[in-house]
Amino acid sequence: MRKHYLDNLRTIMILLLFPVHTFMIWNNYGTKFYVWAGENKLLSSLIIIVNPWIMAVLFVIAGMCARYSLEKRSVKEFLKERFSKLIIPFVSGILLLVPIQTLYARKFFFGYNGNILNNYEYFFTHFTDLSGNDGCFTPGHLWFILFLFIISLLALLIIRYIPYEKVSAKLEKVNIIGIISLFVPIWLMSYIGAFGVYSLGRYFTLYLLGYYIFTNEKITDKIVKNKKLILELFCLFQLTLVIVYYNFSYYGDIFVNFVGWLGTLSCIIIGKLYLNKESKITNYFNKASFPIYILHLPVLVIIGYYSLIMIDNIVLQICMIIFGSFIVTILVYEIIKKIPILKKMIGVR
């Protein structure tokens, strides 16, 4: 039986990226975005509301889906599906989409007036910190797809030698405090394979937790049973994190990983209780969410560029960027899914 709450949670996480990446245009994190309107402490603090757990939830869901997929597919079939769904869109996105983001970064920060072909040459021949806001090479938001492919391969090695049944049976005996305490290995692993704010080790751990823990109904039922404790802790520490950041610009890693884990548990609880349903809208976004992820950032950067130039009011700028980029992304998706070769390139199912 399909677990619709996983599809719906994935969709919500991806749609949240529209406001998150919009607010990044005003971030005060010390790293400018592709277009940047100056520091705004309030908007930067709003990002902190979702930043600790938004990608964590996506990697946990990926781990859960990997187990369900491997129940129906051989390892060879799984690898073929991963390559088709992840590597082809990743390469296509690097070739066709991400250079557009850096083009507008060069236009915004350096007044670049050259053509797009010259920008492509610059993009593939200049390497700095991989942020992309200087117009140089970057994987952009497609880092998620690359990480997911690498983690999928690495996880197969673990899965092969550590059977699901053995691990899951032991974890069934762990009480809710023990489950909450799993943020510790997530935090420790975050130092492994760290690339700026992205950690291969952290997301690898979350993927495995998705595979071994959240696919066990006894464990997830235990988490749901303790929903009051988890949700109250999450709200308390999430609010504390935002207040501390707003007042002191503190974003400590152990605290962030704790809040991120509580947020992940909370999302699973909310998903199981309220999101395990389907409709025409949820079915649409179930198919569209992955292509939307791939397409949304170049669209958002372009609209952000022109909004900052043409609109003076920050509220109108924010509304234009969020809603404008969402609508245009959907329109682009609708066009692309009617073109077979482009459809495959961005992973349309």
C-alpha cells in the first residue's frame, strides 16, 4: 500500500524552497546569493525556521523509499533507476540550467553584458568556492541530486552486510528518549564529507535512519504515540534557535542538528496523522515535485533579478519572487513534460 504521506511531505519540503530561496536574496550569512539585496535579519531568521530540517526530511524520505523500492527491484534494477532519475537530470541541469543562475549573478554583481555562450565558457572554466554568486562553476541546488546518488550507492554497501531485519528489531526496543538521542550520531557524522553547509556524512546518516527506522511501523507508531513530547520539544527549541539567531547570530552545529532531528520526527508525525491521503492536487505534485525542484532556482533568480531592479517595495519584491517563480516554474514544467527528450532530462515521470 502506497504511503501517500511521504509523497505529500516531499512536495511540502520542495514547495517551501520558494520562500526559503527568496529570503536568501536578503540573507546575512556572510555569503551572497545569486542576486542579493542586502542583509535583512528578520528574513534571515525566517529561513532558520525550516533550514535545520527541510533537507533532512528529504533524505529520510529518500532512505525510506529506497527500502520500498528494493523490495520490488533487484540491486541492478535499483541502480539503473537511480542513474536514470538522478544522474541524467543532474548532468542536464549542470549543462542547461545552473549556468543561467550564474549568468544573472554576473549581470547583477559585475554588470556583465556579454552573451549567454560566453557565459557558458566562463562557467565551465572558472572555479572558486562553488557558491556560484561570482558567476563561476557551481552545482547550484543540484548538489542534492548528486549527494543523493552518491549516498544511494554507499548505502547499498551497508544494506548488503547489515540486514534490515536485524537492525530494525534491535531499534524496536529503544525508547523514545533513545530515538530522540539519535541526533548525536547525525551531529558527529556532519563533520565527515562537509562541503560548506552541506555534509555528505550527515545526509548519509539520515538516509540510513530513513531506511532502517522510519520504515518500521512499530518504531513510527512509537514516535506518533509520543507526539506531544516531540512536538512540544520541537516548538520550544525551534523558537529558541530563531530567537538566539536573531539576537546573537548564533547557529551552533550541535543545537542545529538537535532541532533538525526534532523537526524531522515532527514532520513524520504530522505526515502520518494528517497527510496520508491523496487527491488530484497531491497526485499532480507527486509527479511534479522533482522537476519543480530542478527548475525552480533559475526561474527564481531571473525573476528576483528583475524584481529588484523594477520594484522598490520589499514586500512587493518578496511576493513577486515567491508567487511569480512558482507560477512560471509550473508553466515551464507543463511545457517540458510535453517534449519527450526534455521530459527525460529533468526526470519527469
